[in-house]
Amino acid sequence: MSAESTPESGIPGESGTSVPSGRAKGRRRKTRSTRRKALLVTAWTAAGIVVLGGTGAGILYFKLNSNLKNVDINQALGTDRPKKVDNGSENILVLGSDTRSGSNKKLGGGTDDGSARSDTAMIVHVYKGHKKASVVSIPRDTLVERPSCTDSQGVTHDAASVVMFNSAYSTGGAACAVKTVESMTGIRMDHYLEVDFSGFEKLIDDLGGVTVTTTKDIKDPDSHLNLSAGTHTLNGKQALGLVRTRHGVGDGSDLGRIQLQQAFIKALVDQVKHIGVLSNPKKLYDLADTATKAVTTDSEIGSVSDLASFANGLKGISSSNMHMVTMPVQYDAANANRVLVDKAKSERVWKALKDDLPIPKAATEGTATGTAKGVVSSG
């Protein structure tokens, strides 16, 4: 079977090299795109803000409610799904697309061709008691078996072999992305959250920026980011540059970028938990307005009241209680731009989540990783 031809991320222009661990240093990675990579776990943070903003009434409530977009995942996928586990835990697929529509076009560049791909994907497992969570990042370049699926418009898409993970979203949208994740993991996704570029940038600006500390200089002309080593309060544009940079630090791989994203998430979660918005009604509303415009959810949390109730159950999770890993993968010997699922180790990750247990350290040891760990931390 041959790999399906799928663009790295849709727009030419970003280039660089990556030297995976154990590979010859002269091996060159393909040209990458200049599309900005929105940190999709911003949807998680946005949901937390809605807890505050969703407590209003009357016209404010209806205004926020009208901002929300949702997808009926249950109707699209039907009953051919993993069994729902009723043990107090929850699994959320947090996803983002590189759609070129609307205000995202000027942020990411390129052409609005009506298509989109999921450039960042994370499975968030919230443990029973909702005090701890594990976050598993799925590399977009992972070669997978994509199952047949029916999208939210009722169109059925055929299964495909040895295709990039992010092709699931570009083929059939949120429903097919969820179906692919459930097929890979054997775990039912209880909820779905997605955020876009413009929403991410505005949310960071509304928060007043996010403070991070960099241990190395980060310079990447492709993401327009230039940070010296030290502590910085990033505005929305800088934050967007940080979470999509590949060439500014590390080995230039998507795996390295995931490490930067995970570090930024922790800084973002810390900042949201300590922000003093309750004493500032305008800031409170602005944040809630931005958050509800930024996210697309599954239909079960598709209203402000439902999303607020859902987020209320997550607000007790601090960054210190978020265990963040990358799905166990190995570099593809046939293509330096792709990774393959390490099935044995991945099964240990999925079993731990199914059993509502911590992910064992051995499940991620010896797998392919980037080289940007420790470069970014909370300020």
C-alpha cells in the first residue's frame, strides 16, 4: 500500500532541516508550510473562562450563546464507537484546523481554498475527581489507518491506508477526526473542542499576554518570532509565533514544536487561574465573548450553560497536575517527514487511560521526540 499524498500543512514556503535522533545529520526534511499553528488547547482555557462569563443572564447570556458553534458528533458517528466508560473520568479531543477562511487568512497567509487540516491534536483525559489530567499530543504527520466515516453533513468517506493523521479532518471534518482517534485508541471521546487562529490571538491579548521564560534565544523568520533567552510577556501575535515555530529552536521537527506547545499550555493554564477578572466586569465579558467566538464544540456542550457546567468540572486542575506526553511514535525509515505509531507502547498509554490510571513512564521511553524540551517554562 502506498502513502496517500497529503501536503505537509497546505502552503509552500517554510523550509528547514530536521535531524531525528539516530539519523544521519545530512538527511534533510521536506519544505514545510508557513501556516501558523494555533495552540488548540486554547479551547480548554477558553472553556475555563466561560465558567466566569457564562454566569450572566438576559441579553448577555444570549449574546454569548449565539457565539458558539457546535457539531453533532453522536449523530454523525452513530453507535459504531467504543463503549462509553462511566467511571467519573472524561476524554476530550482538543483539535485545531488551519482553515484559511475569515480573519484566519491574514494571520496564516495563503489561499482560502475552502479546505482545512488539523495541525494540532490532543487527547485530554480528565481523571475521576477532576483534579488531575493527562494530555496526549498526536503528531499530525503520523501515518495511520483512517476508518470509513460519515461527516456531520451525512456524507460517507471511504477508509484509507497509510495516510497522515491530519488528513482525517481535511477529509470529513470533526466527525471523521473523532472517528480516527477512537479507532486508533479504542477510547470513546466524550467531548470535542476546537479553536481557530484569530480566536487564539485575541484571547491571549484579552488576557493581557502570557508570561514565559525561554532558556535559549528563539529566532524564526517564518513565524516572525525573535525572543532572547529570558522572561517575556507574550502578546497574541508573539504567542501564536511561539506555538507554531519549528526552526527557531531544537531540531526543526513537528515533535519539537509539540514540546514548545505543551510548555506554553502550562503557562497559559497558570495565568488563567490567577487572573483577576471577577473585579472587572468589562474584562470578564470581553474574555467570555472572545472565548465563545473562538471555540467549536460537540453538541452536548454546545450552549453557554452546558459549556460552563463542563468547564466548572475542570477548573480545579492546575498545571502541576497536568501530565503531558506525545503519543509514542518512531521515525519512518522510508520518509524523514513522517512518523509511525509505536503500537506496543501506545497500547500501554491507551490502556492506562481506559483504566483511569497514570500513564506509565516506560510507555514513552525510547520513542521519537523533538529536542525543544526545557526551552520554555512558566515565567
